[in-house]
Amino acid sequence: MSLVAIVGRPNVGKSTLFNRLVGMRQAIVDETAGVTRDRHYGKCDWCGTEFSVVDTGGYTSNSDDIFEEEIRKQVIIAIEEADLILFMTEAETGITDYDSEIAEILRKSGKPVVLAVNKVDTGAKIFDSYQFYSLGLGEVMSISAANGGGTGDLLDRIVQLLPADNEKARDEHADLPHITIVGKPNVGKSSLANALLGNERNIVTPLAGTTRDSISTYYNKFGHEFMIVDTAGMRKKSKVHEDLEFYSVMRSIRAIEHSDVCILMIDAQTGIEAQDLNIFNLIVRNDKACVVVVNKWDAVEKDSNTMKEYLNAVKSRLAPFNDVPVIFTSVIKKQRIMDVLDAAAEVYGNYSKKIPTSKLNEEMLPEIENYPPPAWKGKYIKVKYVTQLPTKSPKFAFFCNLPQYIKEPYKRFVENKLREKFDFTGCPIRIFFRQK
């Protein structure tokens, strides 16, 4: 599919237009300049032509933004990747030095460029857009990204300039497993994503809160094929004071809801804290498979038993659901990062496992017969039949005569037997006792 990159200086409305083109609120929009930092991908369909759209951070130079250099790198990469560049400017401010600088880069790139002047909300403001012809980038399209004015003509122009061999294609990555990297701020989520991908896909700095949006990237290496999603760090609610961070946390939660496997990263130096447990419980409540990654392991002083003791401490904090792989890594030194991928792939296999009903009954009914549910008020409970439900995550229905008398400890016994007979490492299991 053809790729259209939206570029421009900060706060001209790139993310607002991106959200309008892809038809959903995918990128965070705020009046604060410099909200978008990483490249953000989506899909747009116009008059039967489908193409990808990439939203970039605002291009600046010599500003006091510490992310400036990294954002500029991301913008240049997006321009190199794109088949067409949508250059956004703003009517009210007119042509700035940044606009001239970007126009110079675009002229040198030799790529087709569509120049859009945003925030033309009234007919009178159209006259402010004519000055942009002096940038020498051809026809000027006056639009209002906020209310949609002029976006139809803009899309007609984009479709007209897209490469002719672009044919309508469906999203071939929709059926792939989605692996989401989650955790507190500054535990190394973006560094892990970059290390796995082998390029600087996500901006990394020592500052907590660098990543704001959930960034999804296609991965196909070493026999693994899936989507890797990097998310913003999640802090306690009481510590979130900024609107932007609130949106970032909401995106991270939504990314967990749409994932198949979550990689929960914790900092080896601080150990597993209350907020790590909150994120882990969120993963379990959403019935997602999980791999725990203890990062910055190189910074911990070790003796022969350190890893074993640390592993036992982590498992005891995660109880009762502690049947999860725990991998000790140092992302910066690239230690054991391939183990993370292998564990995620194995856990996804368990997560999507479907056990035939005959096999289930053959293995589970004798176990239940040997250790039946305790009688309640002189009434005996008989389990007759078991089957796996047709859901994405592992869920099982046990049919019996008096389901209301089965208590939580017996459900845990049944879950442990299921894990013993059929490998469900890393996956939460839901068990339902139903009237036969």
C-alpha cells in the first residue's frame, strides 16, 4: 500500500487531520505544542483507494525541547519511507522559518508533495492561504482539520498523486498476534521494542514519560511474525496530573484490551512494586496472556542464588496466578532479548490452544471423580461433562447438578489440574460450573 506522511512544524493540526483521515481518535490531540513524538500509522480509504497514513512529531530546530533531535530524525525517516508527503501549515501564523526549512527539505526529496493550509475555518481566511504559494510547492489546499472543511478536495488530490500501481489491499496484519509491551514509566519498553525491531522506531530518552501514544509495528524475523505495540508508562492515578498523561494511560489500557500477549516489564533495581501488580491485575482481568520481563538485570549485584531468589520473590507477589514465564534481561546490552520473543510466541501458542472435548473429558473426569467437590448440607455434587468454550482466551464449562454449591478453592484445584494436564503457562484460565 502507498504511504502518505503528514509533516509540519508543531501545533499546526497534524494529529487532528490524521485522526480525521483514519476515522478514529488514534493520535492524542491537545493544544500543547509537541504532543506527538513517535511516528504513528493508520489506514485511510477514499473512493475505493486505500493507503497508509503516518503522523509525525512537529519539526523544529534550536528550540528548548529536549526531544527535538529525536523527533527530527523520525520526521526525516517518515519522509524517506513515504510515497507522498502532506505538508501542513497554518493560515493564521503565516509562513515561519520552520515552514521554509521543511519546504527546502521536501523540494530536495523529489517526492510528490501536497501543501495543505490548516485552520481556514471561514471564507475570509482563504485569503491568508495565498501567501503559501511562495514556498514553491505547487497548488495550495485550504482545509480545516477540526471541522473537516476542504478535506474531501484534499483527499481527491492525494489519490490523484499516489503511485499508479497502488491497488486496494486489505490489512494483511489484522490476523497476526498483537504483543503489547507494558509497564511503569522508564523501565525500558521503547528500548526493548527498538532492540527487537533492530532500528530506532521509538524515541528513547532517560526521562520518564517519553512515549505518549501506543505505537504498533509489524515484526517478521527469526521465524516470528506479529505486531509489537509499545505503550506509554502507567503511573498511579494519584500521580497523574497532566491531561496528556491521562490520555497516554488510557491508550495503554486500550492497547492491553486489544492485545493477545502482554510483556510486563519491571525494573530489576526497584523490584516488583504495587503499580506493577496493578498492571498485572489489569492484564489478568482482561484475560490476556503474559510474560514478565525483569529489565536492567546487569545493574543488580549478583551471587550464585540471586536469580533464583528474585524469581521466587516475583512469583510469590504474583500469586495466585503465577504460572507465567519470567525472563531476566538487559535491553541495553541485548542480553536474552530473543528469549522474550520465544517466550511470547510460546505463551501465544498456549493462549490460542483448543483442546478436543473428548480429550478434556478423558483427562479431567477421572481427576474429579478421585477428588469430588465437597458435599454441601448433605447434597452431593456430580460433574458430568466438560468442554472448552469457543472464546479467544482459555475458558472451560463444567456441567454438574448443583453448580451453586461449588466454592472458590475447588475451582482453583480444577484450574491446577488443567494446567498440569495441558500446558497453559502464561495464560489466565476462566472456569464456569453450569447446570447440566
